[in-house]
Amino acid sequence: MLHQVRELYRERELLVNLTLRELRGKYRRSFLGWAWSMINPLATIAVFTFVFKVLLTALPPIGDPSGVDSFALYLLSGLIPWNFYSLVTGMGLGAMLGNPTLVRKVHFQREILVFSQVSFAFVQFMIEMAIVIVVVAIFGGPWVFWRIPEAMVLMLVLTVFGCGIALVLSVAAVYFRDLNYLWTIVLQLSFYATPVVYSDELLKENIGEPWLTILQSNPLAIFVRSFRHLLYDGRSVPMSTTIQAVLWAMISLTIGLVVFGRLQRRLAEEV
């Protein structure tokens, strides 16, 4: 794994170039261009708010100590990090299969293909989080600006976590082509196992203690809960929660690098 890290550092210029290629090609020939990075999440928020707030009359918890009482803001603070994780893993799935010429004919650290996709997704994540902060500042209060440094650190930790998952998926998808369809189901289950559209309080009222412990230990739930602490409640993430998030991120990246290193030997033949 240390050899992988050294080689990746040596080829950092290639990583930058591949990332720029993704950024330039994302919305090429699109009339609105990068504005879609703002429109898509806002449209999703509008749909979920209508379904859960208007049709199902869901009530969000009141932010503590911010006092914010808005289902849209509650949803926004959890859905944007979730969408980023979904995007990173989805792009990781196609990182190898989408670049067969590079994988077959060019000698380089193929992990870079995954990292370039993750880097691109992180840029889009920053745009979306900027929107979240502006919206919270308008409807919640200027206190959110004091949480930007902590939010940036948490964004980086979530990126490391997602990158590890993406590494595993990218190489596994080459050998198991049905993984793309299977992962869609896994994401759907994970979405509803994570308190994105509902609160922890609602969870406690409707399920037993064993299931509650399992769902609350879900690493994605830890990240979503942490972003809500910062962007909705207006308070720092508890140290114990931060440690859990960092540990999950390091475990994910370590497993991702090890699995990728073991399975990449026959990539050129299998792609």
C-alpha cells in the first residue's frame, strides 16, 4: 500500500490533468453549464419537501441551539452529503470500464482514474455546499459562516470514505458486470437506512433498540448527523462522532487500496 501511495504521488500531474478533463467535459455544450450543479440539488430538495412536508406532513426537529425550524433546510443539510457519496461511488463503478483504452494501453497507476473522478465530484460538492451555506445564512442566520472550517474538514473526511468505497467498486465492476445493477439496490436501501429524510427521534419511536443501534452505527448516518450538527443545529460535531467518522474514512481507504492493489493485475485483460 505504501508503494501505491508513492507511485500515486509521482503521477500527481496525471491526476490533475484527468481531473481537469472531467471538469471541462462535464457540461460541455450544455446551455446552462455548471448552473446544473446548483439546479439539480435544489430541484431534488423541492420534490422531497413537497412529498414529505406537504403530502406526508412530516415535521423536522427544531435546531438546537440554532432554533431553525424548516424541513427544507433540514433536508438540505443531509441530502447534499448523501448525494455526494452516491455520486462518488457511482462514478467509481465506471472508472475502469469507462476508460478501456487507457487501462489496456497506458502504463500508470490506475487508481488515478478513480481519484480523478472523486476530485471532480468534490468540486461539485463544494459548489453545492456553498449553496447550502448561503441558504442557511438567509433563512437560518449568519452563525453558519462560523461552521465553514469544520464543514470543510468533514467534507474531506467524507471524501476519503467515499474514495475507499469507489476504489473497491471500480475494480470489482470489471470482474462482476452485474455490480452496477446491484449497487443501485444497495444505494436505495442505504438511503432509507440513513436519517436523510427522517429524524433520529422518529427512528427511536418506531423501531426496537437492537435495530436502532445498528442503524445509528451506519457510517453514512454518522456523516449525515455530523453535517446536520453543523449546518442545521449550529453546533460543533461531538469529538466522539468526529473520531468515528475519521476511523471509518481510514478503514475505507485502506481496504480500498488493498483490494484495488490485489485485483488490478488482470484489469487490462478483463476490461
